[in-house]
Amino acid sequence: MKRLAPVNSPLTEAASVTPKPNETTKEETMLLQNEALSSDARKHFALPRNPFLDDVQSPDDVFQTASVRYVRATLSDCANHHGFVAVVGESGAGKSTLAEDLEESIKADKRDVVIIRPYVLAMEANDQKGKTLKASHIAEAIGAALDPQLKIKSSPEARFRQVHELLKASRRAGRRHLLVIEEAHCLPSPTLKHLKRFLELKDGMQRLVGIALIGQPELRDRLSSQNAEVREVAQRCEVVELEPLDSELEGYLRHKFARFDLKYEDVFAPDAADAIRARLVHIPRGGKPTDARSECFPLVVNNLVCRAMNAATRAGWPQVDAQVIGGC
């Protein structure tokens, strides 16, 4: 027998125990919208603060799925051996967190690796939308990372020679270098092509810099071997993708609540996890069931769970169950 929400509850419109997959852009956008966990919900579930707010402050806070472990290992290898990798994932999949985790692990292990991060605050694919990141800007970022007092040469020939010499001197001193570019799906095609030339900077036969691109799924498409414009880059770049939580959803939520000595079962009914997974299956507008894809990524899960916990609190229900999820 289907359980109904109390009269005047925010859940009275929840119609199905197992929600249908999303089919509209509006619902997909809503899933990405942040909703803070209310103070009433925190009291209701005995939480001192929101477990999803500023929730990753150390490597121990990163939940280790098989996909995450593989990406971590790939990034670490890229830093140690000057590789070339693109980490691809949906918004909220945890890409930037893993790039930050790499920096923390390098510090903890006392590895002599210089992380070089060009600023991408206003970066866009063309100058009509924002500012493009050019090879000259990357050269400036490398120079600033290796010698903060360096006066960059004005001519391109002198500037790139200057950067090459800096990298060689640094490598001979025992350091390695990793260029990390966030929002790499916004890189203009000429800059993507130029990355191959940075990768080919050597001292004898030794590479001088590794490259890690961090971007959304558009980056995977741009690095396809079918894209003739950047074929030389695509042939050299390993693309690794962060997968949705799906079967590891319960483990992820247990991990989050364990930091507050709260059991998963204190928050969720047995049918909640399956309802979350079903709620986070998306079918593009006009698509077929075979086009369905999972949106069960950490940020989306966090937002949905916060809404559900708030709704359960307002309704006076002790746990979040499938019907609560269906109404959010």
C-alpha cells in the first residue's frame, strides 16, 4: 500500500514511489540548484552542520570509488612521469577536487613536483565570449611558477626560449613539472594544438613538463580521434572519465554521514537509494530510453538529498524514503 504524505505537507504531490527519469531541461537544471540544509533539518537528523557544505577539506574526505582511484592514480603518474591526460566529468563529478587532492598528496609525500595553474577565471573558447587562453599565457604561467621575479621577454621567440631554459634548469635540479588547466573544454583549438609543443619541450630525451586537462564532457568530444583539427593532440592524450556513483551511492552517503557519527539508516529508509538513482536518470528532450544517462554525481546527489531532508523534516517524517525523493 502506497504511503501518503500528511495533509498540507509539502509531499502531498508526490505521486510515485519510483520516480520516472527526468526528461526536461528544467528538471535537469533544478537538480543542479543548491538548497541549504535548514536548521530544522539539522536538528531533526541530529547534525551539527550541513555534511555537504565545504565537505572536502582533506584527502580523507574524498570518497574512493573505483573510478576515483583510477583517476587519482592516473594524475599522480602524469605528475611523476610528465604524461598527458584529460580528466573528463559532468558538472559536480569531483574533477577539481581530485586536482586539489593531487596537490595535497604531492605535499604530503614531499615529492618535488611544481604544479603550474594558468588562471582561467574569464577563459572562453573565443574572444567574443570572454578571453582565450593562449600559448603565450601558458608560457608566462610556467615562468612565474619557476621564478616569481622573472621578467618575461617581450618577443615570442625570446619568451619561449626563456621558458625552455627555465624548465631545463629546474629539471636538472631534480624537479618535475605538471601543467594543470581547469575548464579545459573552453580552450580554443589553436591552444589545444600548441599543448603538443609544450609536451615536446625536452632536455635531451627527457620531457620537461606533463599536462593535465580538467574539463566537462565537451572536452572528450573535442579530443576525439575524428576531430581532424586537433588530431595530433588527441593521439597523445589519455582521456579518463569520472563515472557516476550509481552502485556506490549508499557508500558515498555513509561516508558523508560517518564524519558526524550519524548512521545512513538514521536518515534513509531502505527504498531511498533506489529512488535517488531513478530520480537521477536523465533522458534528453526528445530522446529514447536508450539515450538515458545517469546524473548520479556527488554535487547533484548532495543537492537532492538536502532538498529531501528538508522536505521530510517539514512533513514530520523520521526518514527520507522513496516518496520523499519522488516529491523533490
